[in-house]
Amino acid sequence: MAAEVQSPYTEQFENPSFRPVGWKNILSSSYSPGTYTVCGEGGHSGGYISVKQYSSYFSSYYKNYSYSDLLATPKVSGEVSIWVRKNGTEPALTFYKLSDQNTVPSSYSAPVLVEGTEINMVEGVNVDSWTKITVPGVADGTYIGIRAHDLDLDEFTATTADVTPFKLLYCKVDNQSGTTINANPDNTYTINFKVTMENAGDVDFGGIAPVTVEVINNVTQSTFGSGEVTGSLPRGVKIEKEFSITGTHVTTDDVKAYSYSVVLSHPDMSSFNGSLGSIIFVPYLPAPKFMYNEGNDANQNNFTDVDATEFITIGSGASPSRTLWMWNSGIAEMEVTSTTLSGGFVADVNAFSLAPGEKKAVRISAASGAGLKEGVVTFTEKNLGDITYGLQALVTEAG
């Protein structure tokens, strides 16, 4: 936005809701909380700002260049002054020279510290009542970072100031789906998240075009889905909008947890990328587990998974048999259309269905006739196909 040159320039801090136009708190969206209090009346010329910090903070006052405590003026030049009045026992005021030749890592370009005088400008000065502090000969294009302690501040003036209203939009994205998302019955997924937007700049934002909201799979760089935020966002207003976006998750062979992000775009803002974190996507399928426990009790918690690469020992004796359990640990119904066995083994089930989380007992018996019996049991599932386990039993002659 075009700069407005004002000569002379005066800021009287009359607006309790906003920083003055063209002023900034470095790395902060408003007057720094706990640092600046805006007072509507009682100043040298009406409203003023009051700075009152903890006494322990004063001990590191000069050396601790805390960005959030620097209230940056517009670019000024010539003679600069400010009126001050103490409100505590250790009043201090420091002007830091700032430059826009560098930027701090933030969502907007802000002036940064290039030189600190480390001089308390009110040391030895009686500031019991409103007193004018003057700095002559400020070079053209200088930002001043004001830092104070136990002081009221009012009526900042400069010979010339380039006041540039700036646009500043703070954005935040919160994942409300968690780190694991189950598929819908059509194997799409729904990601729930909240977008927070705050207009911390000098001018109203938006209204001409919507803010585009895109959900991006960072692993495959594919777009999962999109939405938008419509309407204008006046200065100082914060909005929160919840989204439920459904799309198709694109996978690769070697990734389990996928990094996702939300990208906000608008002609009047730099693109914002908010992370949703790493998400595990669970497909809408059954997940069979064949298990056993020694007590043959479905309510016991000491189940052991059967290793599909090894034989299941059915037992030994004249008529060995064993109860095993099929458990559907997936999120979709499991539908076994048939159960077939080889090697002379038999089972007491054929076709059956299991809801997610449900278990079913399967009794398997070996055929008669002495000797080592080996075979397989195959469960044919509607969506997964054949699920096969090896069987083994030692049959002895009846005594």
C-alpha cells in the first residue's frame, strides 16, 4: 500500500482498540499483552499508553532485546519526541534503531533491531509529571523501537513520518479428527478441522474474493479437498470456522502415517500453510484375526494371534479337537461365505458374519485314523478373498 507522508507527524494514542496506523509490535498481533495498557483519558493530550512490568524484568532491561516489547513506529526523520510520566519506582525508556532491510521469521515483513543505544533516556530526569523527551537528527527512513518500564507514554511526534497502513492476517489450523481417521463405507475419508483468522492489520480484509481452503496430502502432493471462507474481515475481528471435508486418500507403498496440511490463499495475503500433523487412514474393510486362548472363553483377554506361516496344533489323542476364535478387528462387517478344510479336518462353521469387534468360536476336529494329520482351513471372505491357515494334529489309536 502507498505510504502517506505526514509532516509534521503526531500520534496521541487515542484509540483504545488498535495500535496506531502504521505502528507494529514485532511478532505480536496487537499491543503486547502484559506490556502495554491503553488508557482512554488522563494523558498529556487525552489517551495514552501505560507500561508496567515486573521488577525482576528490570534487571535485564538493557541487554534483553525482547522483540515483543518493542513498539515500532512508522519510518520517521528529523526531530523526534515523546511525552512520558512515571508510574512506578524504576522508570526507563530506550529507543532502538530498527531497519526493514531484514525480516524476522513471522507472517509479515516487520522492521528488526539493528542498533540498541542501551541508554536509559529518562535516567536522572524528573518524570513525576508529563515530561517531553526529545531526540534530534533522526536519519531518514528510521523505524524507532520504543521500550519502556514504569512509564506512561503519550504524544509521539516527528518532523516527518511515512505512515503505511499494512495488511496483517493471522491464521491458525486445528486438527479435530485426531491422528487416526476411519474410512466411510464408500472408502472416502472425512477430515474435520477448524480455521482461525484474525485481522491484525490496519485495514479491513477480504470481501472481494473468498479465502480458498485446500487440504493437501504432503506425501503425494495431491489435493484431498477444498472449501472457502467468504465475506470481509474488519480490522481487529477474529473468526473461527469449522470444516468437514471429504475426499479420497492417495497412498504410496512405503508410508503408513501421512502428513497433511491446510493451505489458505487469497489475492490480498501470502499463502498460509497450517499443519494437520501425521494421520493414519484406516480403510473400510474387515480385518480378520484368528486366535486361541487356553480357556476357550471369548471374554478372556489372553488371546494369542495365530501365525499364518505355521501349523496350528489341534492336539493329540484319539479324537483331537480345538476351539479357535475368529475376530473382526476392522471397521467394516466381515462376511465369510464359506469355510473349507483339507487333510480330513472338519469345522463346526461354514458361512458366518462378524460385526466390527465381534468374535466367533470355531471348533476344528481331526479325522480318525492314527498318524500325523496335516491340512489347511480356508475362510473365504467377501471382500478379502481366501484367508488360509495350516493345521496339524497327532491322532493315536483309541485305547
